[in-house]
Amino acid sequence: MSGTPTGGIKIVLHPVSDLAAAKAVYTALLGAEPSADSEYYVGYDAGGQHIGLVPGGDASAPVAYWAVDDIKAKFAEVTAAGATVTQEPQNVGGSRVVATFADPDGNVLGLVQD
């Protein structure tokens, strides 16, 4: 299989309705200040994973991102297997590329390549 996951789940993004309130709870939970803190994103690095808070999203479920070596190949593989595209691979800064897709039940999953 191409683009085999290299590091398991690397990033989990939590959609939140109130970024300041969520930031207080996650800071207390993780026992650390955020590594990224702005009005559009708050992120924490904890236990080898990145936990992100994204305002204005659908707060029904977090999105887990699997680390892969070749995001385009893995994205093509999962969509050929029946996944529905929710976000094509796109650069989100530096060398990081992310993409999301939905499984047959509508669960949104993500891929990340650094």
C-alpha cells in the first residue's frame, strides 16, 4: 500500500463554539500553555500528539489525522476504496499538507504529511 501511515494518529482537531472557554479547559486538562495561540486556532503539543482547537466548526466530533509519507497516494487509495472527499490535499503552512475524507458512515478522517 502506498503512503502507509508512519506515525499513527498525529493530530486531533476539536471544533469548538467558544475558543476562549475551550482554551481554559484544555490548558487545565493538559497542564500546559498552548504552543499555538491565535483567534482562529489554539494548539497544544502533548504526549507526542498535537491537539488543536478550531472555532466555528461542527462540534459533533473531533477529526483525527493519520501521519503518512505520501498524502496524494494515500488519499487516492482511500477515495478509490469508497471514501468521500471532504477536503482535497492542501498546504496549510511550511511543509505540512492535510486532507480529509468521510468513511461510508460519514465519519470525517484526516491525513497529514510533513
